[in-house]
Amino acid sequence: MDIDSVSPPGPRPTLRERKKQRTREALVDTALRLFTQRDFDSVTLDELCDRVEVSKRTFFRTFASKEEVAMAPYEDMWKAFIAELETRPVDAKRSILQVLQDAVLAAMRTMNTGDWAHRLLSCTRLAGRTPAIEAHCLYFCGVTVRAALDVLHRRFGLDPHDLRPRLALDILAAAFHRALETWADRPQDPTVEHLATDTLAAFAAIPGSLTLTGVAPANQGG
């Protein structure tokens, strides 16, 4: 996959939109820095807002909670994934799992700007040691799966009572999270290109995982 191939830029955002985006980025960067330097629970919302010089009202117009601002880089990619599913062509020659994988990789390409990889690394490591963030991540995964199922049922003509689309999404999510773990454990500073490589490797392992069998020890038998 050519991670550097990006879609042509859209219309230039308005001044108000650019200011909102800068405030959002400042909240995310400051939150991740404070949560990494100290314990998540010890950083208050008042302190976070003071550091960024915004009101709590402004914060809640942007994020619903501390957990959400901490997981913003992760959530941004999966929101882009849903947007990609909305535009994926319906191709009978590609399985639904392949379509889902294509959408994940396409969403990842849209994230290949600025410091997204560094932010994702920070929030991934935070989730691994913070139960509140990990719980929020599980909740968000459920929301994303339901949104993706809605797109699959609506655009791809799949039966809402068919278990296979849900299982395909569960497999996709599990493979991506294993790739994310591998990526976050890389010794060098990981990049979006590294994440794409690790994700492709996890996707490639899916078929073999479904047919994997155990091997009895040599000293067992009749």
C-alpha cells in the first residue's frame, strides 16, 4: 500500500473552522502530555482547560470527557473508517472482510499528516495502563461496530439477521488491535508507514488463524 497517496485537498476551511481545529489539537496535545507525565486521574478538567486557556464550555463543545480527548487520535481514524465505508464501491468480487480492510487502510492514509502517529502512540500507551481510558475505548469500539453494521446493511444489501458481517467486523477489530500492539512496541519511533505494515501483516494472518490446529507432543499417542 502506498501510504503517501492521499486524496486531493478539499476546499480551504474557514477561519472559524481553522480556529476550532487549532483549539482541538491544543486540547489533545496538552491532555496527552499531562496524562503521560502524571496519572490520568490526577489531571483535572479545570487544569487542562487552564493550560490551553479555554473555558470548560469550549471543552465540552469539542469533547464529551477526559477519556474522549485522550483517545481522540484513535477515534479520528475509526471515524474516517466509517466515512470510507460510505463511499466504498460494492464489488461482488471482494469479500466484506476485504472491503473492511480496504477501508481501514484508506482511513489510515487520511491520518498521515502532522503529528498523528505520535499522538496515536501516546494514547495507545495510555490506554494500556489506564482502566478508564481502556473502558472508554471498548465503548467506542462498540459504537463504531454498530455504525459500520448500519453501513453494511444499508449500502451492501446485507441481511441484518446475518451474523457474518458482525463477525467480520470483530475479526477486523481484533486484527487491528494486535497490529497496534506490535506497532507501539517497535523500538524506533513508529510511523504511519510502520502501522500500515503491521496492519497488513495482521490482516494476512487472519485466514491461517481460522484453520490453525494444535500439534500433539511427540510422546503422546497409542
